[in-house]
Amino acid sequence: MRKGSQRRCIVTRQQEAPERMLRLVVGPGGEAVVDLAARLPGRGMWLAARREVVEAPKLAQSMARAMRREVKLPEDFAKLVCEGLARRVQDGISLARRAGEAVSGFQKCRDMITGGRAGLLLCAEGASQDELARLLSGHRDLPVMRVPERFLAVAFGRGRAVYAVVAPGALARRLKTECERFWGVAEGALPDPAVRPARVS
């Protein structure tokens, strides 16, 4: 997918960068399949990664119009999408940790930030604003994404984890985008990322 290309949401008709959207294809049985990695073969449909879009009453109708055929919408479609995005966020954090590009814990995070080796700060929901301000002191331009605390705890194999820093690079950029897609659809709904949804890739 060439840099700078955009896709149009079949519901809102607005254009956006594809990596910030949700791709769907039609399965063999005519059912809509969410392709979060945007790799499945076939003609794709694109949705804005927003809760009101994946819950739109006329979503199935918009899909049918885009594909020029009847498309079956899975039950609990929004939940499936949300769970799939949650899994991608947690998998991304785990990948960064295994690759040696992410650390957790206040002091380790602070050392990476002050050493100029931070590309993204992940902060657990409910973290102290004062503590976060101390962590970022002098580096307010660092991107910060909030995630459910259990995402960090599971990724780092801890009972509790509040902060994680990811080194600059492709993994940090990918995680930031995945977090934005997740929160766009979740809107406060916090699925268990340990539950891998069916029909979502």
C-alpha cells in the first residue's frame, strides 16, 4: 500500500489513511470478515475506526451497496472488532518487549525518556496525573497513549504495571496507531485481550 494512499469509509464516506481504519472482506459464505491486519485476499471494504460506525444501524446495507451483494453481519460485530483490536494492542506491547524495545517500571521508563531513547509512552488507565507529569518532566512532546492496566501487566508478566516506554521506530508507530484504533471503537468498553475472537485477523 503506497504511502499517502487513502480509503473511503463506506458509512461516513470520509477518507482516511488505511492504517487508521478497519478493513473488511466477504467470506465464502457471504459473511463480513474483519481483516485488522489488512492482508486477506479479495476486495475490501473500509470503515472508520469509531464506535458509532461499527454500530451503525445501516452498516449491513452499506456493505451490501459497496459489494453489490448481500453481506451477513456477524452477531456482536462491535464486540468482535473491539476484542480483535485489544488483542493487537497487547500483542504489539509483547512484541516490543520481546524485541528489547520496551521496558516497564517508573525508573526504567524515566531512564529511557531522559536518555532520548523513547518513542512512545504507554500509561495505564487510572495512573496518577502527578506521577505521569514527573515521569514526563522536560519531555512533554513524547506521545502518550493510555491503555487498560491489564494489557501492560500481561505483556510484561507482572501482577501490576503502570508505565511502559517503547523505543523510537516502527513498533512504536504501530502501537500508537493500534491504540488509537482500539479506543476509537472501545469508547470505554474494555474486553479481555486474552480472549482471541473468531473471524478476526
